[in-house]
Amino acid sequence: MIANIVEWRRMMMRSLEECRQQLDEVDRDIVRLFEQRMMVARDVARYKIAHALPVLDQSREEMVLASRVSMLKDGHFAGSVRALYECIMALSRQEQEGLLLEEGKDA
């Protein structure tokens, strides 16, 4: 019986380790894609500078939030995806505002 428990724990730990490795791989992709997204946000800021547009476009952000939530296969995560993209867009605005300040313009 004890041998079975030890084996079960070993299998669970292996499974946990495999899950953690998979999370590490997903996180690498997320970081790479986040960096790519922020570089595009800088391009958006340059466009906004050139065309005297404000950083915040509330209607665009609402559209993005609805769109990203609709991409889910499992609606259970809708609130989490909305919160994630609210955070991502806030960071994007900060990046854009920083670039506007570097260019000597008001955000």
C-alpha cells in the first residue's frame, strides 16, 4: 500500500513538473508576443503624433475588449480575458504616452 502511495506521488509530481514546463513554454510565447505588441504600440503612437490624435480611443478599446472576449473557446474566462486586456491596453497607453513625452508633446 505504501509503495502505491509513493508511486502515485511520484507520478503526480512528474505530472506537476510537466505542467510547469508547459506553463514555462506558454510564458515564453506570451512574453515574446507582448514585446511584439508593445513595439506595435510605439508605431501607433508615432502615427498618433503625426496626426495629432489622442492616446486614448475609448470606443476602440471597448471594441478590442469585446473582440478578445469573443475569441474565447471557454466563456468561463471572459472576466479574466477582459481584465488581462484592460491591463495590456493600459500598459500600451503608458508606452504611447512615454513616446509622446519623448517627442515633446502632451499625451
